[in-house]
Amino acid sequence: MNNEPLRPDPDRLLEQTAAPHRGKLKVFFGACAGVGKTWAMLAEAQRLRAQGLDIVVGVVETHGRKDTAAMLEGLAVLPPKRQAYRGRHISEFDLDAALARRPALILMDELAHSNAPGSRHPKRWQDIEELLEAGIDVFTTVNVQHLESLNDVVSGVTGIQVRETVPDPFSMPPTTWFWWTCPRTICASG
């Protein structure tokens, strides 16, 4: 009989510590367009970058807003993938490049976006799901009317039906949500 204490297998311990973890999702959620979701997402990313976190911009739509574009300064931006679509070239998120780069955090504006035909996934939320499964944290933005369960309710109030939606199970924990309300001037004019 061996009197030595039982020791853990070092190879097994290494395997356990190297096991991939699921990334965390933070959603910057708004009542309508123009409330500052993208700006707030970029402000939080800049704060984390200043602390040394490896952050990459996957997709950010500035919508021509200079203050939003200025918030990109100093952040690494992943070049988009050029795809042929209906006789022209369009830019889409490069999922393979993001997975190869493996940042700690990637910024993915407009969660409900529909990808161009020929992309690996039809929807951006599916790209984000793959990033999370690879252990990459994701910040994203979405408006209330894009949530599948609320789409009809919001459409009934606003009279505007949106086709790009995100399924409700995607919005379940461990997701962190931040809510931006609609400024009166935007709500009144929109």
C-alpha cells in the first residue's frame, strides 16, 4: 500500500483551468433611436480600455454623429469583411477575424441587424452568440421594438412594425441590461 497522499493529476488540472468560459453580454437598451446607447457603450469601453482591457470594435454605427465618432478614438477597429451582394460590394462584420483576434471584449452595435446573404449567420445576434460561446465578452445595443415579445406591443403604440427582431431567450441572464429612456424631443418628433 502506498502511503503518499493522493495528488491531483497536473494534466487534468491544466485542462480544467484552460477550459473556455462563456463570455458575458452587456446590452445597452433604449426606448427609441437616438437616446445615446452607442455613445454610452463607447464611453464604457473607453473606461475599460483605460484600465488596460483588450477591446475591439466589431461594428459601431455612428449615424454621422461627430460626438459618437470621436468616442472611437484609441479603440482598435476590426476591418469589415467585403461581400458581393446583388452586383455590389457591402461591408459586414468579420466573425472569423474576431474569433481569431480573441479580444477580451468586442463592441457589436445593433443587436437585431440582419446580416447579408452569404454570411455564416443570418442575424447579428447569432454572431454574438458564437462570440460568447468562444469566451469573448460582448457589448451591444438594441431598442425595445426589436425584442420579439414586445414587437407587436410597440407596433400597436407607434404604428411602426420592424422586421428585425431578437428572440427573447437571447435576452436571458447572464445578460446585464442598461436602459436609456427616450428624450421628449425625440419621442415627440419620432
